[in-house]
Amino acid sequence: MRKILIVFAHPALEKSRVNKKLIEKVEMINGVTFHDLYELYPEMDIDVKAEQKLLKEQDAIVFQYPFFLFGMPALLKEWMDLVLVHGWAFGRDGNALKGKLVCHIITTGGSKASYAKEGHNRFTMRELLSPLEQTARLCGMRYLPPYVIHGTNVMKPERMQEHAKHYREMLRLLADQTFDPDSLTGLENLVDQFRKG
């Protein structure tokens, strides 16, 4: 079984509808460790060595967060800047994360149609996430397509429940050592893959 670390960052989880539903019972999935950055570091005083040690113990890193102004919450960006450093995560001697899987689970209020060249936001989600894909490649990690849940502002409870079910299915699949993550290459959004199942 692969060991999965969910690096979770939501600065206002008490106001969240969808992320709260997604993470219910997530710790009951074998092989998954849930790591809430805003709970651990409310003052943004990140313990870099502890974070690096935790990352080294994993097979897959999942970053989960709401998409704010086309980016991640501030604490997650700070975490990346401090933890994924030259000489440890990348560079000539930086190979601590080499070969590990990485995926981003993102919620956004905007519709799927708004994240298109012809849409309101002018870019696809994959294009907006390209710096994160490049960061993963710099660190020698195996980047999976993002798992993006659109339209959270108007989502009905039954749809949230469906997304929570697919979210748990995805985590179980990634934890399964026999599953080949390369089969997901080329997808725009992992959500579509799990809806088919």
C-alpha cells in the first residue's frame, strides 16, 4: 500500500461547505495521513525539519486547498517556499522527493466553463496550475492531473455527497500499490475519471 500525505490548507474551514464534506472520515482510509497546516501552524511558524521528515516517509503527496484569486492559500505557499528548498527537494543533491507522486485537489466557486480560453477566467485550470506542475518536475516528482471540483458556491448537498464519495475512491485507488498512476496521464481533471467509475 502506498502511503499518502494530504497537505491540507484552508484558512476558513469553519465556513467551508465542500472541503468539510470531503475530509469527513478521510483518516479512516488505510495509508492516508491528514495534515492540516492551518491547525498546526496558526502563526505560520512552520517546522521545516519535521515537515521534510514527514514528506520523506510518504509515497504520494496530495495538496488540498480552495483556489483563491488563481492561487493557493498563503500558508501553503509559505510552506512550499520553506520546505521544498534547493539542496533537499531539488538541485544537484536535492532528491528527497524523487519519484514520489504528487496531486492537487482543488475546490473553486467558478464553473468548469469559466476556466476555459473562451470563459470568464481566460485560462484552463491546467494552465493556471502550470507553475505547480513545473515545481513537481523540478523536484523529480510524478505529477498527476489535478482533481478540481468546480461550482462549490452553488453546489447542492447531494452533489457534495457524490464528490465526497469520488474523493475517497480516488484516495483508495492512489493508495493501492497495484494501481498504475501513469494510466491517468493526459487527463485534464481527475474528477472526470472517477465519475466514469
